[in-house]
Amino acid sequence: MKENLMNHFIFKQFFLLWIVLFNAFFISSAVRAEDFYAVKRAQMIKAIEADVRTGYGNLAKKELDENVIKALNTVPRHEFVPKKLQQSAYDNRPLPIGHGQTISQPYIVAIMTNLLGVGKNDRILEIGTGSGYQIAVLAELVNKAYSIEIIEPLGKEAKARLQRLGYDNISLKIGDGYYGWEEHAPFDAIIVTAAASHIPPPLIQQLRPGGRMLIPVGSRFMVQELLLVEKTEEGKISTQQLLPVAFVPLTGKH
């Protein structure tokens, strides 16, 4: 009897020790992974800043706002790409995310975020959620963010991902972004992450006076231009060509 009790005690102690070692191993692995991604994020930001300083196109600013840098350094980009591509998540290039779509190059995300010039009290609209990375970066900077994705599986995945990561100031819906989201208009800023053949009139209407929109315009098989669209307080619209870009096409029935 005493021998059985001793064996049970030894087994219990061994089991507890195994649990401690098992947890320590995985905690250590998780810490190493986060350290790896933190280093990669820092390298990504350096690469982006170097590209911004070099500059091309019609960009007035040669540096990123510190709040934009902070947002880029906060959002875990590796969570927004397929697992097999996570180690490449911080490379300064676009990556496929399925359904014929891509997550934009970090440099493009950075300059578009910078150009919007949004603030903590703003409400913004994104057309083309994709994996959710761009709207996550913007959500770090604004009060409320809305995003529309036309590809249902992508939209559902993005919604689950953003909820898991704790983004409670983002609302997402499946639909045709060409028509915007009138229910929540007007918006202080609108960002379109797919190339349109023209600027959708509903988006212009839903942009508040004094607001700005960024949209790539052009054909899928031709050079597209990133346009800055601004609406004056009197409701007048001006556009400015910023730089050549390559985005997937804006789809829908329009």
C-alpha cells in the first residue's frame, strides 16, 4: 500500500514537472516568435522609410507621420497572411491571400495611410477589405472604421481575424464597395484598395466637405494612377495624380 502511494506521488510529481516544462517550452517558443516578428517589423519600417525618403511620383512628404509609424509597428502583419507566408509577411512586397487577391506592399499601405491624414476623431471607409491589414492599420489612428469586401469568404475571414485581434472599432460588411456605405456616411476619409475605371459617384457623395479620398484609377492591363480626391467645404471636387500603382480591379455589377 505504501509502495503504491509512493509510486502515485512520484508519478504525480513527474506529471506536474512535465506540464511545467511543456508550458515553458511553448511560452519560450511564442516569445521567440514574437521577438522574430518584432525584429522583422522594425526592418520593414526602415525599408519603408528609406523608400519614402527616396520618393517617386508626386508625393510632397518625404517622411511618415510618427503616428503612422507607430500603427505599422503595432499591427501584426503576419496575422493577415496565410500561415505558409508568415515568415515573409514583413517583406516590402505584396503577397497573395487567396481568391486572386493580394495584401498590398507595406510601402503602399504606409504612404496611403500617411496621405489620408486621419485623426483620432475621424470616421473612415475602406473599399476592399482583403485580409483586413490596411483597415487594421487605419483603425489604430481613428475613432471608427468601416470596410466593405465583395468576396464573401475573404470578408468572413477578415471579420473573424479582426475580432480575434481585438479591433472593436471596425465594422465590416460583404457587399459592392462601389456604392459605399450610405448608412454611416459622411466619412472624413475614404480609401479604395482596388483599381476602378473611374471615381464612383456614390463615394464622392459620401465624402464629407473637407474630406479626402485615395483611389487607384485605371485599367487592369494598363498603368494605374493613385489619385487624391479632395472635397472643399463648399463641396467642390479636386483630383491630383500621385504615383503609378498596380492594384487588383474593383469588381461588382456597376
